[in-house]
Amino acid sequence: MLSSPSRTLDLDGALEHVATGALRDTVPGPVGLELEAHLVDLTAPAERVGWDRLTGVVDALPALPGGSRVTLEPGGQVELSGPPLADAPAAVAALRADTAVVRTALAAARLGLAPVGTDPLRPARRVSPGGRYVAMEAHFAAVHCPAAGAAMMTSTASLQVNLEAGPEAGWTERVQRTHRLGPVLVAVSACSPLLAGAETGWRSSRQQVWGDLDQARCGPLLGRRDPATEWAEYALAAPVMLVAGDDGTLPVTDRTPFAAWVRGEVPLAGRRPTVADLDRHLTTLFPPVRLRGFLEIRYLDAAPEPWWPALAAVVATLLDDSRAADAAADACEPVSGLWDVAAARGLADPRLAAAAGSCLELAERHAPAALRPEVSALAGLVDQGRCPGDDLLHTARTRGAEAALVGATRLPEEER
């Protein structure tokens, strides 16, 4: 890997840099979790929380017992990113503890967290003044997807599960399996049937929003060669979104592949790219599974308790438990690649329902004992052909989108 951030790149060096950092030869087992949630002003749910108020509350948070880092997304979504821990139960326990501390601090300011895939009430609007997000917004407008870009940045939330890459000899199969499982878990996790106050007709509107963006940036890897090489080629073919200039972060307002910048065909910011530019570019790529030395699994909707802990356990079990992984891969083979069908119809599609039933049966059988009650609850939901977003949709239909958003801020015991 190229060491100096300021070193100018050639094409071979750029490919080598990305490929070398794509995956690390490791032993599966550790799990990292990242959970996003929409921030809600409980006294005025239809209004987004202002940036100064939001940052003031977050900056005053105490140290979190599980070691999570708290960051803010451009629409004011709050993300808790936990450190990698020994297994799914440890990662879930730590994130639950940290979320409880954050919830308590926010409640004192009459704020709540709604972990659902899309904001069911409020229109997309950026509240962060950060230069990166201003540039992203300008880029999406210039390449003709302003609505999807704004919704992605400000109105979506996900559960991210980070797993080790495993031994190098098994990387191709492991990355393929992670993708093969994707459509099934999009359907199982679907918790975003509403966006900006209206039903969308999609079970996972979050996945639909990502599908409406540039697929050179957001589409899945295709598994046609070794994953590190494919990821490097994907990255250099993807268009540059933003560059660092003398006046801060600048948007790129046309579709310029990073490779074209490397070759000198388009001198963005009046210069050739450096290693630092390439590393920044990698942070603007959003495939369903991103290779960051580990596997960053990005295709799950955020969902309330007990669903996000169950989903974390299911992913780890079906990929890291050798007893379950082979059978899960076979069960998902018939629906591999059905990303849009999963987002649109979810478990109403009989093929996805059959695969999901098999996968949840496997997960329930092999899940760690500490999380088996949550996995069993999710398996029961799947058996009924339902997903986490169904309760959200029912609340919206009976009491309105505002009630759905506010209800999502409450824990199950608070609803009783």
C-alpha cells in the first residue's frame, strides 16, 4: 500500500493501494455494529432539530460504557458506532448500553431516537453545514439525482454489521455469500414503508433510495473475480464526488471516473490525485457490502428493539457459523440478485419468503444463546410474512405519520 498521503498516483499504484487495503487475512468471529436513528424533537416532531442544538446535546454526552463513537449524519441522524467485540452478544450488549445512555441524555432535552429505515414524516433537508455534505448535495444535483441524494443523506438510517474478512483463501466465497444473503435480509429487515409523510409502496424505501442513486457508486460487487481486485476496479471506475481544494471541499459536477483523473484526462482542482484523494474517494462509495479490510454490511434497515439485535445475530450466525453458513448460502441462491424485488415486495414475494424462512430457521437453531429470544421473535415475524416496518405502517394508517415517528422513539416496554 502507498504510504505517503501526498504522493501522486499512477493507475497501477492506485489499483494496488485499493486492492491491498480491501481485505485482511483474519479469523471470523469479532463483530462490530453501527446503528443510525432519526433524531426527533418530541415537542415538535414535524420539525428537524437545529444543528447547534443537536451538536450541543451530543457534545455534552458522557463517556459511553460500551465504547461507541457518536457521530451525526447530514439530516441530523445520530449514529452510534461500536468497537469490534468478541461476538454478536458482546457487540449487542455494548451497543444497547451505549444507546441507553444516549437516550437518557436526549430525553432530558425532550429529544428521542427513532431507529427506522426512512424518516416517515419529515421532508428531506440537510441541517449539517459541513463542507463534505454541501459538496455531496451539489454533486447529486449535477448528476441528475437530487431527490434520491437528498433522501439518502438526510432521511435514511441503517444497521451496519461489520465482520472479519476471514482467511484469504476463502475471500471470494465469503464475499459472494455476503452478497447472496443481501436480498433476503433486505426483505427481513424492511422497516421503511413511509417517507416524508407518505406511503411509498415499497417495503424498504431506504433500499429503493439507494437503488435510485448512481449504481457505479452504490451498486453491488458482481463477484466475477477475486474481491480485492474487483473492489479496486470498482473504485477507480466510480465517479469522483468531491475534491479538496484551496477553498475547502469542492463538488465535482460531472461524471469523472477516478481513473480518468489519475490518467490526467481531467485535472480536477487543477492537479493530479494523491493517495489522500483516493482514500477520500473511497469514503464516497456506498455499495451494499463495502470492503474496508473487513466486510462492512450496509443493506439492513435500522429497526427498533428487539429487531436490530436479532438482525445483528442473524447476520453473524449465517456468515460466521460454519454449521449455518453453507445451508444459508444454498437457501439464498434462488433469490440472489433480487435487490429491487426485496425492497419493493419484501416477504410478499414467495421466493424471498421461502428463503427467509429457511434462513431464520437456521439462525434460530445456531444463534448464540444470549440472543436466541430476539432471533426467535424475528423468526416468528417472518413465519407470519411480516417485517419490522409493518407495525410502523399500521400506526401511520391508523394515527398518522407523526404518531409513527414518535412511536418509533419508544422502547417496547414503554409502549405497554
